Amino acid sequence: MLQGPHAAGPDRPLLLRISFRSCVVGTLCLPLLGLLSCVFISSVYHFEDATGTHCHVANYLPSISASISLSPECHIWRACIGLHWAPRVLVEYSYSKLYRGRFGARSVERSLSALCLLFSVFENMGLLLLTSVSSTEAYAVHKTGFLLFIGSSLVYMLITCRLWSAIKKQTFSPEDARSHRWKKRLLFACSFFCGFAGFFYWKHNMYCQSGAYTMFALFEYLLVFSNMAFHLTAVWDFRGRDIVVVSLEDKHF
């Protein structure tokens, strides 16, 4: 249950209260720390395997797919994504409730908020797919999961920026304006990094140019970090809110 700082209800004993800010930060720390751990271990202990390419050209940076496909890196990554999944769903459900409360019966925004929730589900499905199936196990399936994750996340961010543009005009709140401003910046950054990552991936596969895959890996990191930062803006959107767990036990029979 998502409530304000003083709402719990006198007839429902409070079992747990945690700030929404802590939930969002903790949720994002799981994939962030998991990814950094996997890249570090791959770079230090499995550098040749993690940076090897199909055409054997020089590469100096392991891609994310390579970093999370080795052992024990794959187990670390899967554990982090598994733990992060449920809180992530909670955040997206909270956004859905927020939009319903903000827009009421406004048909365009209500439809966009439904699409926003749908593409957030697709984004999570893509993340789970690329996590569950590594590139060394089934490359085509892993690639499909990655494309689903990136494509859905960009559409989700675009719709979110459109919704927060309407919210900013509706409330005139400086916090909402700041959230909208950073969302737009991070959407632009993700689009920019995605374009360059795709260009260098194509260049590597078409021409096997030395260093092209290194540049792809670099822009892939920047793309994923920008995506995480976009989701971090939820700490502004749910400022002052707490997640509470209350007892619903009915003692009357």
C-alpha cells in the first residue's frame, strides 16, 4: 500500500513502513551493483573470454552480454535481477495509480498511461529474457530479449515524458517540472547512446573493424546507466510517500 507519511489507519496495525525513495534507490542498486560486479570480475579474471569476438579483432572492453554470460557472473546477475523484479513491478503499478489520480477521466492521458504500463511490462519481460538466456546459451533468444528491453524502454520513456509534460502544466509544481526536465534529458541521452551503440555494432559485424566492438560496449554501458537514471527520477515523483504493510486479519467471524 502506497500512502502519505501519516496515513496508516487506526483499525489496521502497522507492520512495516519504508519510504518510497528507499525502495526506488534499493531497487536500482541491485542491477547497478550486479552489473558493475560482473564487468569487474569479467575484466579481471575472464578478460580474454569476455572480450573475444567472432572475427578475432582487438577489443578492450567486455560487452554487457559477455559479462553476464560467464560464471560466476551470470549467477550474480540473475540473483540481482530476480531480487529487483518484484519492487520494480511495485514501482510501475504505483505510477499507474498516480496517473489515474492525476488525469481522472481525460481519455488521451488515461490511454497513454495504460500504454506506459504495458511497455514497462514489456521492458521487464525483455530484461528477464536476456537474463535467463545468456548469449552463449542461445544467442538469438538473448538478442531478442535485449532488443525487446531496449525498444520497450525507449517507448516507455517517450510516453512517460509526454505524461509528465501534461502533469507539469496541470500542477505548476517546481518538483514536477524538475522531474520532467530530467526525464527529457535522459530520454535524449538514451536515444543518443542507443544510436551510437547500434552503429558500432553494425560496423563491427559488417567490417570487423578493430575497436568497433569496444565502442559498442562503451555506448551500451552508457545506454543502460542512462536508463537506470531515468527510473531513478521516481524519487521525485513519489516524494514524501511511504510504502506501508498493514495487518488485514479479520478477527470477527
